[in-house]
Amino acid sequence: MKNIAISKNVQEALTPSGVLQDLLEGNNRFVSGNSQATDNSALVNQTTGGQFPKAVVLSCIDSRVPVETVLDQAIGDIFVARVAGNFENVDILGSLEYSCNVAGSKLILVLGHESCGAVKAACDGVELGNITAMLDNIMPAVRKSADEVEGEANSSNAAFVAKTVENNVQLTIDRIREKSQILTEMEDNGEIQIVGGVYSLHTGKVNML
């Protein structure tokens, strides 16, 4: 049973690769139906005075991808930043920098997912209110996929959508490194890793890119 929150000493002893392995093992437990039992009351009490999460996940807002659940993580384990299409902006970058440079997290996981509605909307050039500007963040991935995938460059082409989901994750990682000197230096120094994956709605599995 998970009933002991991560302490500062435990967090400091973690390695980026070890944290990634831990998250993937948690996802395997989720997929196999063996998620750990959790004493939420104990974790709430232990984290009232502070938190020492081991990772931060940048994910989509999609209700079918509850991040802590699919990675089998509990209170105090991970930060989660969510925005439709799991892209970075100034606010997200600041949140990632806080997570790693201030709060001590060892890993950034950019997590896209199969059949992402935001990605499909970007593929179709949807324009609607503030959604239009939001989708502009995904358009570089759409354009990249158009050069890589045969057939219609819209959401009717499942292969095009799938490739755009992957490209969006990878380009987001590239831009995080480009726009955040803090995180790039931490990664270069081996203090953190920045990685990407795609969650399968069909299987519940996170497939790393």
C-alpha cells in the first residue's frame, strides 16, 4: 500500500532514469489492473507542510487520460500541467521550471495521446474563438506531418493524426529546450531528463518516443 509520501531526502536520492522507470512500471500496473492501494488520508496529512514530487507531466486536458491514474501515482508524487494539445507556452514553461529547478523534480514527461481532439482540430484548421490561437501551437506538428504522411492532411486520415500527435510531442520537447535555458542546463548537467510518450486510449499503455 502507498502510504508514505516522498520526502526531500528520498527525492534528492532519485535519478531521472529511475523516475522514468518508476512511472512506466506504474503504467504497467495500471494496464494489468494491479494499481497499488493508496492511503490518501495518510498522504494528505504528510504533504500538508510541503511536497517533493519526483516528476512533472505535461499532458492534454482529455478526460480519458487521468494522468495520476494511468501512471499509478498518488498524492505528492507528480506535478501535472494540462492544456489541450499538451504544448508549451510561457505559463507552462514557468511551471516546468518551478517543478524542476525550485521543487526538485527529476523528470519532465510530455504526454500526448491517441486520437487527440486538439490535434484533430489543428489538422482540420478549426477556427473558433480563443481555440484558434490555441491551435496555432500545434500547427508546426501538422505541417511536419504533411511532409511525412501520404493521403489527406486532415483528421479523416488516422495515420496523419497519429503522426501529428507524435510530432507535436517531439516538437514541444524541442521548444522546451530552446526556450528554457534553466531546463536545458539542468538536462545537460544530468539533473533532469525531458522525455515524451503517447498514451493509447485502446490499451491504456504509454508508449515512449
